[in-house]
Amino acid sequence: ESIITSQATEVGGLERTGAHSHIRGLGLDEKLEARVNSQGMVGQLRARRAAGVILKVIKQGKISGRAILMAGAPGTGKTAIAMAMSQELGDVPFTSLSASEIFSMEMSKPESLTQAFRRSIGVRIKEETEIIEGEVVEIQIDRSVTGVGPKTGKLTLKTTDMETIYDLGQKMINSLTKEKVMAGDVIQIDKVAGRITRLGRSFTRARDFDATGPDVKFVQCPDGELQKRKEVVHMVSLHEIDVINSRQQGFLALFSGDTGEIKPEVRDQINQKISEWCEEGKAEIVPGVLFIDEIHMLDMECFSFLNRALEDTMAPVVIMASNRGMSRIRGTNYQSPHGVPLDFLDRLLIISTQSYGEEEIKQILKIRCDEEEVEMADDALSVLTKVATETSLRYAIHLISTSHLVAQKRQANKVDVADIKRVYSLFLDEARSVQYLKDYQDEYLYNEIVPGQNDSMTIDQPSAST
């Protein structure tokens, strides 16, 4: 009999509100049509619908080496869509990095990109193991009179159909003592590893004690045979396999973080072994997603590597984001759309994001208020929406938490218009900051603004001799 058991583990973590912590998914229906406001996503209907199509292809796991570019103005939700895709993927590997992370002094740029690629490719390894699962009837542990020598004992387990007595060795006795197993507990024993897991307490022993702790879990007594076969599925990335096989300390290198550069020979042997496992049915390749933000920060060497890496069969789906228009390719004097070379741009599926409307901005600000647990009056939200349309959405989102602090200072439970005006006067947006610099430019050190020059950013043009 083949069964798959799952064990819920409670993990306590530090919960913090991030820039995209309100994103729960893409907000699509069964027909991949985007809802106006769903799962934390607002607007960008066409971009979300396109991302949903890509997501469906990724989940099928049939393609690799596809590249998508999300292009749009700053603050139009490119990173939010990528985060929504990672939420929808589930157990498919998702790696997110900024293009500036590639430029590290510890390893070369091709090695950094290779490790990022292999982090995004998962290997689902399947194995079968024998387990013993039943309710503990009795535990007998015999100790020597002198207290010296090995312990021996017997363990009586039962299911609804049968009951068996097992002889215990020193290792199993120590495991039972460590897990504090007692009569009435339902346990699971891995025969290969010798690991004992407490699944809970039997319902038949629920009245043994007048009071039980909140962490006591009651389960049914198992039925059928005591010994069963369980299929265990492990998901690891290719990079983790590389690190384990390239360092003397093995898997401990994963915790130290000192991976360094990995030899190509090691990766070739790993690829060959995994290919054999796939042919034998022991493993399955799961192509994941690599998200590279600010793709225009890469140089020609990185783009040349990506051109070749995307053609490999062991390549993930690469999603890139850029907020540049016609800009210079890093390391050259050539200009190109989005700062990406034309030959590489030809390989990409481009998803465009549009600027948000006033009503969409209001919905986003309302969602952020709920996420940050800030109660805001309707007129204050309208004023904040107007601020966002005249400045930027990111600036308005920053004002939510600061205005909440001002409201707390005057012992108010709800943010009012006066609080928005207060923080608006305290913190400058980009336009007012530029105006302040122009008004007081003589008081700053190394001022290089020429009188009569426009406010837009300028690019130094190369001289004719270069």
C-alpha cells in the first residue's frame, strides 16, 4: 500500500510589513481574466492577464529558457506582478535578485548568473520508505540492576485491525525517551532512518486526564496494517546539489554561505546523474522562475552570457523588469530600448505596464492602510489620493505610516486631513525637493546647476575624440 502522509509544523517567525506584503496572487479567475481588485492586485488588467498565461505555461513544466520583460514607468507594479507570480507558483522554485547583485568581488559575473539560474531549477526526487504507524499500547524498558550495560525493552503497537510486540534496542529506547512517548500516543517509525514521530494522542485516551495542554493533538487510531510503504518527495535546487558536491563539509556549506566558484566539471557530472535519475523515474526536473529586477544595470558581458544560457535545456523561465526608455547599454556608448541590446531584446516577450488612474490609486492606498493597520478617514484618503496623483504613488504610501504616528501623537484612533497636511509639510517629494535646491542653490557645496538649464536629467555626451 502506498500512502503519502503530511505533517503540519508550526513555525513562529517575525512578521513585518513590506512593500509588497499585501500581494496574495495575480487575482485571476478560472478563465485567466483579471479581476479589477483581487488578492491585493489593482488595475494592470492586461499585464496580469499576460502574466497568468505565462504562469500556466510554467506550472505545466514543459518549457524552459523563455524570457519575459516587464517594461513600464516607475511605480506601475512590475515587481508586484512578479511577487504575485511567486505566490501563485507554490512549490515551483522562485529566485528574485537585483541586477546590481551580479557585480560582486567574490566571484565572476558568469558564475553569479549561473548560480542564480541553478537556484531557479528544482529537482523533485521521489523515494519509497517503509514506516510503522500505530497506537502505543505499552512500553516496557528493562534496565540492569547495577545500572551498567545496554537497556532492552518491548514496544506494543496496535491498529484497529492488529496488534504486534516489537523488541527495542538502545537507539530506539533513546528515541522514545527523547520524544516522551507514552501509552496512548500515536507514533510513526521510519524503519530506514530509525526516526520516531509523534502524530498525536489517541481519541480513546482523551479522558485519561482531566486537563490537557493546548498543544495536545488528538488523532484517530490508524487502521489496516502496521507496516506501510510511504512515498517521500524531496524538492531541492540544482545549486544546493552543486554546493553539497563541491565542498568537503558537504551540506554544511549551505548554512555557512561560503559557496565560492563551483567547477564546471562538478556541474556536468551532476547534470548527467540527474538525467539518469529522470530516465529511471527517480527524479523530475521542475523549471522555476528567475526574476531579475533593474535589468538595464547589466553590461554586455552579462547579456552575452544570458543569450547562451537561455538556450540550455536546464534553464528556468527568466522574468526581467526595467523602468528605462531609450538608454545607454552599460559598458558601451550605444543606446537601446530599455537599456537592453537589440539581439537580446528580440528573444523576449514584452509585457507593458500602464500608469494607474485616480480610482486605482485610491484602492491601492486603501489596501496599504489595511495592511499597515492604519484607520484613515474618507476625506483624508481622498487628500492622500490627490497627493499621489500629483507626486507619486510611492511617496503617498510612505505618508501612511508617518501620518499614523502623528495621529497617535494627538491620541487619535483615525488619521485625519490635518495629519496628512502635517507630514506633507515635513517630508518633501521629488518636485518640491528640486525646487528647494533651485531656491537655495548658492548655499550648497559644489553646485553645478547652470542658470537657465532645465530640471530634467542630462547625459554626458562622449567627445568626438572618443
